[in-house]
Amino acid sequence: MTGTLVLAGTPIGDVQDAPPRLAAELAGADVVAAEDTRRLRRLTQALGVAPAGRVVSYFEGNESARTPELVEELAGGARVLLVTDAGMPSVSDPGYRLVAAAVERGVRVTAVPGPSAVLTALALSGLPVDRFCFEGFLPRKAGERLTRLREVAGERRTLVYFEAPHRLDDTLAAMAEVFGTDRRAAVCRELTKTYEEVRRGGLGELAAWAGEGVRGEITVVVEGAPDTGPEEVGAEELVRRVRVREEAGERRKEAIAAVAAQVGVPKREVFDAVVAAKNAEKNAEKNAEKNAEKNAAKNAAKNAENNPGN
């Protein structure tokens, strides 16, 4: 019999928010894999529980190397509990690799539901919650960050992001540039902690506020794009959007489908625009080659005429 992998949610701030089952799982697991063993120690002390099993670290730096070891433990019948610093494992935290590997080996995977910064911020934001998408952390480099934001500029669902406090002002400024300064948003800081704060306003206003310096754990919630009906987008812009997505790593088929859905046009229209642009580029290259050959021939003839003895 194989064991069980348990993903356990941990408090995002107030330790009293710990799910009741967490203490029992910590005490009974054969192996506790923790993103930060020091934080785990503080958590177990606060809960008044001592793990009976082996405690190992499982963080971004050793996730790839430690996953096979934990999978072997699971295959041998162990109950492995995975906890991260705050919230649910795998959500912008270590865990995905282990879950995928456990599923592949036929190991049972279950969870101890717990607090979520994503859902808490969404509920407190005052923005629409019926449809939303979680975008995690944006790239650190300015150019890559703008590219990622442009990919979702037309997204009508509410957007949720995580961000580091020292990058918040740059991120909000980039959002204001791409989404517009008046797009509504909420910056949720230190959720469930003593200095919890939810700042709401337009992206331009929030960017100016963040420029003064912000501390703590940050979740940003941004209103989706307004529903203005199908965009009036020309073929050139359709091709540009597809290329942006391809450069970000998407396959062409998926990029075409995403752009078509975003703009509100048939996929065939986007496909035809991409093919036409590709053919135009090929023709331009051929013409450039022909012109180069003609010019080379003309120059050779002139040289021969000017230098008949050569």
C-alpha cells in the first residue's frame, strides 16, 4: 500500500486561523516537509504540538532534488505532510512538483484546507468576485513585466497578484501604464495581522501612494477590463499580440486561440492574419535577395566596364 501526501494550509498571519486538523496532522505525519523549518518550529510551538515524524526542508532551492526522496517515502507507505510558510502549498509556493510526481506514482493526495491570501484579498477588495484569475508574481525585469501585463490587458475577470513590498511601486506604475491610471484596484497588506491594511483606488493613485514606501506581505487585486464588446483590432495588431504570446513561451496554436478570445473574433481571422504576415515577410526577403543580386550584377558590370583590362 502506498502512503498519502497531505497538503496543509497554514495561517497567513494570525496563528488562530490555523485549521483544527493541522495540529493532528503535524503530530501524526511520518514526514513533515516544510518550506522553512524555523517557521515550522514557531508554528508548532504556538499550536502546542510536537511532530513525531522526521522534519525535512522543502523549498525552492532543493525542491527538485528532494522530490524523488519524498516520493519514495510515499511509495513505501509513509504519510507525508507538506507545509509552506503561509497559505496553501503549490500556490506560488513549493509543492507542484511533489504533487505531480505523487500522482504519477499513484499516491493518494489530499489536503487540509486553510487560509488563502488570494481569496481573502479578493473578498476584501470590493471588486467583482464572480470571476477572477490568479497571476502570481510578475517578472522582476521591467520589460518582461510589461509584456506579461499586456498579455492580460483585455482580461475582463478580476486579476489577483502577489508582489514584494520593494517592487510594489514599480509594479503599480506598470499596471497604470498598461491598464490605465483609473482602473480600480486594491492593495492588501499584512492580511489578518496587527497592521492589516486594504488600500483601494485607481492604479495611478495607488502607484503614487506606494512610492512613499510600503512594508509587509502584499496582495494586489485589479479590476478586469471593461466589457466594451468586440475590439476593433486590425490584422497588424492581431499578429503583434500573437507574437508577444509566442515570445512568452506559448505555442502558436494556443496564442492564436487566446488572442481570438481576448478580441472577440473567430480564430480563423487571427490565423489568416498570422499566415498573411508570414507570407509578406517571405516575399519581402525574396525581393531583398533579388535586389541584392541585381545590384551585385550591376556593380560587377560597372567594374568590368571601368576596368576592361582586369
